[in-house]
Amino acid sequence: MNKKEKEALKNEIGYKNVMTKRIGGWARKAFVVCLIMCAVAYWGFSGLEDSFLSVPDVVRDVAKWIALVVAIVSGIFAIMSFLSFRNSKKHVLALIETLHKN
């Protein structure tokens, strides 16, 4: 590899490393949203009564279905983001290995 190709590979590694970190952040945020929505869905379906917070049954019914749908969607997104993060890390490490070989 000549100097120009090495510099291009270094720039590509830097860019892909930034994108990998961003995907990892998305995966964490989607997992947290999934956990919160699962808790809201559990609260809605279980019928827990709290003397501190009185919520009408109509609001509880709407909240439990919305939370269930959002939990499923964010769970799927979290899994896909995690898989993408893992594959992206492997790809960046392979690029670094290629750079060190030459």
C-alpha cells in the first residue's frame, strides 16, 4: 500500500469507528425505552392500584396497548442495533488489521 491508500484507509477506519459508537448509543437507548415501555405495559395489564396515583381505566387501557406496541418495536430495534454494532466492530477491527499488515 502506498501512502495515499493508507491515509484513505485511516480516514475510513475513523469514520466507521464514529458510526459504530453512534450505533451502540442507539442500541442502549432503544433497550432503555423497551424496558420502560414493558414496565408501563405490565402496569396496564396487571391492574395494579396505587393509592398515590388514581388513573381511570380508559387511560390505563390506552396506555397499556400503546406501551405494548412501542415495547415490541423498540425491542426489535434494540436487537437489530446490537447486531449491527457487533458486526460493525468486527469490520473496524478487520480494517485495522489490514492496515497493520501493510
